[in-house]
Amino acid sequence: MNLANVAQRLGITESRLQGLQETVIRESAWPEPRLLRFEKETSGIEVGTVVFENGEIVFGYPKIRRPLMLAAAIKRHFSEIVAVEEKMNGHNVRVLSINGEMVALTRGGFICPYSTEVARRMVPEDIFEKHPSLVLCGEMVGPENPYVAKDIYPTDSIDFYLFDITEKNCKSTFGVHRTHEMAEEFGLKATAFFGEFHKESAAQRIKQIVIKLGRQGREGVVMKDPDNKLAPLKYTSSKTNCSDLSVAFRYYNDYALDFFVSRAVREGFQSVEWNESAEERKARALSLGESILMPMVDTIERKLQGENIVQVVQIRVKSLQTARDFEYHLRRSGIRAIFESPQPDDDGYLVRITKLIMSTNDKTQALLDGEMW
């Protein structure tokens, strides 16, 4: 690897790159190919940025900011027109070809064996034969998503939806229209495109879209500049905020405090901006309270009865090696999980996974035994 060339592409000095290798850059030799992975954002380089052994760089997908007052943020952020797409609830991957092999990178920059197998099933190889430098940014969603299992999408397994395209060694993305054009050209599914709205009327239109998505249990929207000149923004439904809190309070000691607070704060701002009636606000408060209390009570009662606090998910794989590799991938990510014996299913295998939620387990038992908070 030519460090001078890599540093130049990253926009930093070679000495700075060497210094980062002692702090925020980690080497990964498995699965192949070998790579360097940025564990934190630094020097303008996004977390999850990857440098492969051949010197090619895949920049991390930038974190999308979130407004709390929708109308004011749109008027302040966008120049004139706002393009609106669905924000899907799954896990973010970047799919690319490296040394002639398709791989899928997680947001953190790991090559995920399971996501890679899914990508190889769903992404046509000819897209990389014609455009070898492309990086497909997408969301993997469905009930057999081991990271975020959701049964609200039209699949009984897992699916890949394209939401952006970039290129190796490049930070900029292709933008809304070109992304959807290429998805159609190569037969890829893409996130739903709801249209373009003038910024003066966009907030009201987006409110209606978000309300409808919320009724369907879906997450929300991403707002983009059609010409890709401005950073995108995201906005989610109350249903999603409460769903997130329900999961987090079930495993209350495994989530950071900001995760809880930020979602509760979103509810307050949304309620005020939408000028809710007293009845609507009480309904929101009831939904919010139930999402906090009910799952946490369930966790405490289960532990009181001697049960372990676990999360059960499942994956469907073509190869048993993929299941073995995914087990190791979870372990290296710090997730303790028990993989049941694979069950033959059609032309592959169904594997049930029990993820052990250790911090919440231990903390709940300690509190039940009289430990102070």
C-alpha cells in the first residue's frame, strides 16, 4: 500500500495518516481482503471509512442530521426544492467490488459475511462489470435482518434497497435522480421517491407523508437537495420514535442515555410544531409512556422469573460457511450469541440466533438483589 497516495486521497498528510494508525485506525485481516478501518471520525474522514490493501478507499457514509422543527429547518437549509425519499429501517451497507469480488461493508467498516451473501444474491454482477468503481449505498431490511428485524416491508426474508451511489476514492454521491435511474437500469430496488416540493410548502407535504408512513409502522423520510449540493436531512414518525424506545427500554442498560433522551425530545418538538389538540397530545403521551414502561416491566418480570434477557433473530443462508463466518463476525463485534443448528430450508438453511443482552441481564439481576442504582 502506497501511504503517500492513500493520504493524498484522504486529504491528509502521510505523517498524519501514520499517526492515526496508532489511534483511530484498525487493521482487519478477516474476511479477505485486508483493510484499514476508521473507528472514529477524524480529520474530516467519516467513521467506517475503509482503505483496502490495494490502496482503494471507500469513504464512510456521512451521518445525516435531523431537524426538530421541520418547517424552520427546511427554510433555513434548502435553497429552493426539496426531494423526499423514504428512510427505511434496517442496516446500512455499502456494496462494492474489490479484486473482482463483491463485498458488503457495514456502517462501521467491517465486511459482514451475511450482508455480503445477501448482496451477491440481490445485486447483479454486471453493474460492477460495467462500472467497477461504483459503491452502492443501501439499506438491508426485513424480518431476517439480524441487526434490525422488521416485518413491515414486502419480504419474508431480507431485501436490499438502494438509496445512494458513490465511487471509490470519492466522497461525493450521485444524487437522487441518477441513483433512481441506475436502479431502474440494473433492476435494483430503490427507496421510495415521494417527489420534489418547493421549500415553502415542503413541510406540510412531508408531515402528511410521515403521518402515513407512521401508520404503516415505517420510519420516516430523508430530504435531499435534487442537485446534490447540500447535505441531506432526515425526519421520523412518532411511531418510529416509540418503537425505538420500546426496544431500548427492553434492554435499558445496553443503550446510551442520549438514545433515550433524543427520542423523547423529538416527540415534544413534533407535538408543538404540529399544533396538536389536547386530545392528540394525550394520545401521544400515552403511546410514549407505554413504549417506555411496558417493555421495561416485561424485562424485569422475566428476570424475576429466572429468565435470561435475550433477543431472538434468524437468518437464511445459502452456505453453512456464511453462518459460521457471521457467528465470528458478531463475536468480534462484541455481541454474544448462540447459534442453533442450521435447519435445511429450500435451497439453503435457516439459522436461529439468540443474542445475549449481557449488560441488561447483569444490571437487572443486581437491582433485584438489592444493589443501588
